[in-house]
Amino acid sequence: MFKSAELFIAYRYIKARRKGFFAFLTTLIAIGGTTLGVCALVITLSVMTGFQQDIRTKILGIQPHIYLSKVDGTLFDDYKEVAQDLYSFDFVKASAPYIFGQSIIKKQGYTQGTGALIKGIDLQAENDLMGLSNKIKKDNIISDNAISSDGIILGNELANSIHAQVGDFVIVMFPSQMSSVPKMKKLKIEAVFHSGMYEYDTTLAYVDLKTADEMFAFDGGVSGLAIRTDSFDKANIYAKDLQSALGYPFKARSWIDMNKNLFSALKLEKLMMFIILALIIIVASFNIISNILLLSVEKAKEIGILSAMGFSKLSISKIFFYEGFIVGSIGTVLGLMAGLLISYGLKNFEIFKLPQGVYYVDRLPVVIIPTDIILVALCAFVITVISGLYPAYQVSKLEPLEAIKYN
């Protein structure tokens, strides 16, 4: 079973009864500390990865993979030709024109209004691009194919802020190209959408592309083209390819670039949580060190006998190094098992119910990534190995005659 005598002796030392409850307790604390640290790391990384992927999914439910616009902000007068040219790229799977414009929206008969971003879209093209209709509540009066010329779709938080609901009329005020006096348009709320991202739900409103064209006097032009590719992870690469191929005055920006600060902050937060929770394993490593030192005192006579039998100092140090390695490995394996089990429970059972008004999810979004589990196991392994070096070195300095004489 064991290929080396040192490993066999280390295993026997752990398995054999120790002298006194304190010695046994230090072993349990060393294993338990490592188990707790590894378990906490696995759960935390799984939950944070889940939140990252949940945010990413919700962003991609509203934002396309790539926005194609013009550097100087001028309109796309020939957007249909440009859209046709986009399909010469193999990675482009769908595209849709859009118009962006700022406005103030208030419910008819009310004086209080709020700022909103009006997005003019072709609903059918938008559904092909991102499936907007899937985010619209079922009890709405909108067609699946188009928004009517006097209709509007509001984010649910935006609708709540102006005390409006489906079927109500709203007044949309928007800047005029001809004068400083804003224009106004009366529109009917045909639907309310829920994206799960507060920033979108509280500021975004959709109207038909032709309606937006008339409101902002675009004369048949659009702000740009929204593009869906075959892989959202490669959106940055594809955006650079489009930018290089189309050249000036086109500007291609990926969803990754537009949300770079958000995801950079999330990555930094995940890294800091990993470092902080790894300190638990480091604390547990001190318990391993004290446990091995205590064992070396307890087994001093045996160490002397082994030395007299011909075991070298290196071999004796290996015994106690393996001792720490075995204790740390047991704690790591138990921690991984406990962390994965708890993560599975959080993912599949409603253990903690979260308020949807705050988090937009009713349970913790847990995603277990194999690379995270391997990283945690590797981190625990390295800390365990390092923690066994010092006590193993100290044991190797013990002289055999003194060990036998004083024990």
C-alpha cells in the first residue's frame, strides 16, 4: 500500500492513539481549520461567479454583443446597405437598427416626470437579436411583431416611478431640432419589460423605429446598428475585426468594453475575497505546525530509535513532513466535499430567500467552475506543504542519543 517506510510510519502516527486529549484535539483543530477554509473558499467563489454570470446574462439580454456607430455621431443614412455588408463576416448572426434619444416622461395628468432614454427599434428585428418579447410581462397589449406608432414600452421600474401601468397614456418630452422649446408626444403604454438590471429597468423605454425617427427628426437615418455574434466571449475580438475592416468613420464597441469597469470591479472583488478567505487556511496551517511539533516531542524516543536503526535525518524529517501533508490533505478533501455539497444545496434548494426588489433573484445564483475548485485545492495544497517544512526541519536536528536518554 505504501511505497516508502516514511509514509507508512507517518500514517501509523496519525492512526495510533495519541497521549492525552490535547494532542488529539490539536489534530482535529488542524484538520477542521483547513476544512473550514477550503469550504468557505469554494462556496464564496461559487456564489460570486454565479452573481457575475447572472449580471452578464441580464446585460446581454438588453445590450447586443457589438454596437456599430459613427465616430463623429452622425447618422447612418445607408444603414440597410451596411447591415447587408455585415453578413459577409462569418461571426455576425443578426443585426438590428436603433435610434437613441433623451427624453422626459410623465404620466398624463401628472406634473412629475423623470428622465428616460428612448430607444427606437424594429421589434421583430430586436426579437431576433435579443428576444425582447421574452422580457415583456404576459398581461400586455402589444403584438409580437411591432410596436404601434403611438405605443411605448417602459421598464417596470420606470413605470413604477411615474405611477403608470399598461394601458395608461404618457407624455414624452424631447428636444426640438428647430427651437429651444421641447416637443411633446402622447403615447400609450403597450407593455412593461423586466430585464433584471435596475439601471435599464429605471431609464429605458422602447418605441417603434419610425416613431423615434419622427420624434428626433432623423429623416430616415439611425443612430447605429446592434449586432449579435456567434460568441459573446469573443465580442472584443470581433469588434476589432469590424473596426479594421470598415475603417473610418465607423466605430465598433463590444459589450465587454462598454461594461469594463463593472466587470473589472467584480473580478477585483472576487480576487480580494479569495485572498481574505485563504487566510483561514493559513491560520489552519499554524495548527498543523503546532500539531507536528507536539507529535515530535511525544515521539522523541521513537525518533532516537529510528536514528539508531539507520534512518537518516532526511528520512526522519520526511516522516513528519508527510504527517503534515496527510493532515492538510484530509482537511482539503473534506473542505472540497463540504463546499461542493453546500454549493449544490444553495443552487438547487431554496435555503436562503432573497428579496427580489433588491437583488432581482429569489435565491443565491451559484455556479461551480472546475478551475475555481482546482485553484482552491492547489492553494490549500501549497499552504499545507509549506507548513510542514519547518517542523520537519526541526525534528531532523534532534540527536538520537539525547532523544533516547531523556525519554
